[in-house]
Amino acid sequence: MKTIILLLLSNIFMTFAWYWHLKLKDATLWKVIFISWGIAFFEYCLMIPANRWGYGQFSGAQLKILQEVITLIVFAFFSLFYLKEPITWRYIAAFACILLAVYFMFFK
């Protein structure tokens, strides 16, 4: 559970690091890059322990697929509430395909 919580928190930071600036059309690129790197530092401070502590409980491939699913969940909320973009049926269908990948990764 600790691994999943750390992955969730790290993905919140990374989503902001990658996408927060999309609404700031007037911000200079170098400033956006510098600020994003600062935000991403905290993502790494959470992601590295999550992977180190989770490896053994999960395989490397399972950690990666967990990270991807968490990333999509976090981004869906970010897209909806920060970017104000609607979630369409295509997003839901694509997410369902990713959930199938989780099924194939974790269940024998």
C-alpha cells in the first residue's frame, strides 16, 4: 500500500510538472522549464522510494503498469479540473484498454 500511495503522490507532482504551464501562453519557455524541473524534483523524491520499496512485492513490469494506471487516473482529474477539458467516451474506452493490461499483468 505504501508503494501505491507514493506512486500516486509522485504522479500528482509529475502531472503538474509536465502540464501546469499549458494555460500560461505568455510565460517564457526557459522559466517554464526551470519551474517544471523544480516540481519534478519532488516527483523523484517520491517515485524512487516507491519503486525501491515496491520491487520484490511487485515485479518491475508490475510497478510500471501500476505507475501508468495511476498516471492516467491523476491526469484525468487534472484534465477535468485544471485544464477544464471534458472526459469523452474515447478516453474512457482507452482507459478500459489499459485496465485490461493491468488484468493481464497481475492475474494468472
